[in-house]
Amino acid sequence: MPEIGPIPDTLEYLTGRWRAERHVRDVAADITGRFEGTALLSPPADASAGLLYRETGRFAWRGTTRRAERTLWFRPAADPGAAEVFFADGRPFHDLDLRSGLHRAEHPCAADHYRGEFTVLDADRWRAVWRVRGPAKDLSLTTEYTRDR
């Protein structure tokens, strides 16, 4: 894997359109699924600070493929160059600092616990890996992002 130099600004690096390919695995049931689509990170129409993350595509799970989408907000963190990620309704999700090329984050969600790892692979590729565990969940989600030029 090629080495990537420091990323001076997380939001600047993420801005743009990305092809997203996510592999989902229910570890306990040994079931796999796949999402393919795009993620657009762009300033919102109201010119507020940060980026609006809009993901759209198709998700195949248990023999059924359906349209899938989600919206997140990536906002500047107090530490310049880092970001904070929020759900569409404004609830906090996790912090994100890609300046070193690697970031780990956690998110407690009711009885479940999300542990994420974000890696900058090069100027046009990054990866997000989430491990989700809880009383009714044992999931692994790996998303590869490639800049769509």
C-alpha cells in the first residue's frame, strides 16, 4: 500500500464525489451484503460551515436489492483540520481527523457499540471500517471510497 503524506485538512480532502463500495457481514449469522453507490460531500445550499454527506446507491442483502441512502453532516471541529460527524437530525455521531492518515472513533448507540477506523490510502482513496457489537448485532462494515473524477 502506498504511503500517504499528511492531510492538512480533513474536510478539504473529503470534498467531492466518491464511488462507495461497502461490504457488510453479519458475523454471527455468516451473511454478507453489498452496497454500491456514490457519496457526495459538498457545502450545503445554505452555506453553513462544513459538508453535507449524501450517499445513494443499491444495497443487496439476503437476496434482495433495494435503493439505499443516508445523509450525514461533516462539520469543522474545534481543532483546525479535524471534523465532527453528525446524523442528519443533528445528533453527534463521531469525530474524524484524517490529518495523520489514520483515525479511530467510537460511537455508543443504545445497547450497541460502534468502533470505526478510517484510513487515507492515497489522494483519491480512503477506507472506513466499522465493527458493531451489541445484544442483537455482530456486524462488520467496510467501505472503500474512490474519488469520482
